[in-house]
Amino acid sequence: MTVTVAQAGSSRLFWLKSGRLLTGLASLLVTLLGLLAFTFMLSHLSPVDPALQIAGDHASESTYAQVRHDLGLDKPLPVQFWHYLTHLAHGDLGISSLTNQAVSSDLLRTFPATIELATCAMIFGAFFGIVLALLAAWKPGSLLDNLARMISLLGYSVPVFWLGLLGLLLFYAVLHWSAGPGRLDDIWIYTLEPKTGLVLVDSWLSGDPEMFRNAVAHLWLPVVVLGLLAMAGITRLLRAALLEESSKEYVTLARAKGASRGRILLLHVFPNVRGTLITVLALSYATLLEGSVLTETVFAWPGVGRYMTTALFASDTPAILGSTLLIGSCFIILNALADALTWLTDPRTR
């Protein structure tokens, strides 16, 4: 009898977990579909006519009509969206009218640059953000706490593009500490063999230390500028979580037993906010992938953000939709991954 009850409980738990997984996958698909539909409708509200861009201002009526027919623009909007989803299911994101190449190949070429920039900025922002949050929670109301809050406020308040321009003016034009815009100087950019698409890795694999140093010199300034945004969010949210956790009864009991404030913070409070920390890190990383548009434009960084900006100015609908789908998918997947990790590591969420 006991074995039967245990088997029934295990079976029920299995179906509950399976249902949770299927519900999460369905939610991801619906969110992506909504994102695509919204972006598709916005792209068709643009005053720029893609057919006129391809055919030219002096094209005849028959040529213009043929181009519209080839692009499928003569069909109703729901039919156009259905055709786009059908091609998307086969891995076809369309042809960019700006580069005359497949959008998928353009994204494969530009996405590694965005991944490299966002990942390095995330490492910078996570390290200093966690350190500042711990220092602020160690002595609330102290000089360290006020300094951490001021840095996080500045990171949120100062526009990224203005900070990037100011950084270029100071560290590139005046102090010459940075190598300036781009990923590499012209002397190496055409000789580097792109094995991974990550310039730090490729320059290291090339065996040329000067090329690697030049890649680092180009990378550090946009990493710091973009990393300040992540550091501000991590510091603010983690500090609030640490202070809230520090007000609970088990912390008061630990202090009554004579445990030091630093020991309580590192060994008791910090592990109990790991769920919040995982969520903050995942959302910050997704924000960096999404928010690298202005940073890549200022620093002439050949990533997805700059590619999307160029596509927006040219009303390149396939490129806009493909870039939006890629960044939106990263955001949704990272959010779902954060929920899964929180559920696995924090028993309270189960």
C-alpha cells in the first residue's frame, strides 16, 4: 500500500513538472509570435515603400507592380504575415534589400560581435555590481552605501550614447588610452582569419600578440560604457534584496550569537538571495544584448545593434524583423532560463 501511494505521488509529480515545462514552452512561442506580429505591423506602417526602393523613382507602372508582386506586397497583410511565418519555419528570414544577402547570413556575421561586447560588459558589470551591493549592505547608510547608490543612479541616469561620446573624446582623442571605434585597426582587420567571429579569441589564436593587444584596446572602452548600465541595475536590485533579507529573524539570531556582520552577510544572507541574483543577472545580460544598439553605433561596432539601426534607416523590413526576432528570442530564452535556474536552486520557489 505504501509503495502504491509513493508511486502515485511520483507519477503526479512527473506530470506536474511536464505540464510546467509544456506551459513554459507554449508561453515562449506565444510571446515570440506576438513580438513578430507587432514588429511586422509596425514595419508596414512605415512611409517608405520597399517596392519603390528596389524599382527606383523612375520605374514604370508595370515594373513597380511586378516588384510588388515579387515581394508579396499586393496581398493582404495577414496573408503576408502567414507567408513570412511559413518561410521562417524553414529557416528563411528573407533577403536584405540593403546588403542583397540572406538576413540569416548577415546575422551570423554580426551576432558574434554583439555577444562578445555584451558578455565582456556583463562580466564587468556583474563583478563590480555585486561587490558594490555587498559593500552597501554591509554598512547601510555609510559612505560606501551612499557611494554605491550614487554610482547606480549615475549608471541609470546618464545616456549611454552621451557617455560613449564623452569616453571617446577623453580616452581616445585626448589621452590616447583607447584605440578608438571599430574592433581592430585597418592594418589587422583584413588579415585576421575569422574562425569564431569573436575578435579576442581569433586574435589570440592568430598568435600575434600585437593584434590581440589592439583588439583589447578597441574593446575595453565600449565594455566599460555598456557595463556601467548593467552594474547600476545589479547594484540597486541586489542591495535592496540583501537589505530586505538582513531584516529577517534568523539574521537577528545570528547577531545575538556573536557572528560578525561580514560573516552573516556572506554566509547567510547572500546565499538566500541567489534567486534574485540569477534573475537580475539574466535580465541584465538580455538588456545588454538589446541595449547595445546605441553603443555599437557610437563605437562603430559591427554587431546586430548597428545592423538593425542601418536597417531601420533604410526601411529594410526583412533585416528589421530578423534582428528583432533574434534579440527578442535571446531576451525570452534568458528570462526562461533564469526562472528555471531559480526553481532548481531555491527550494522556496518549489
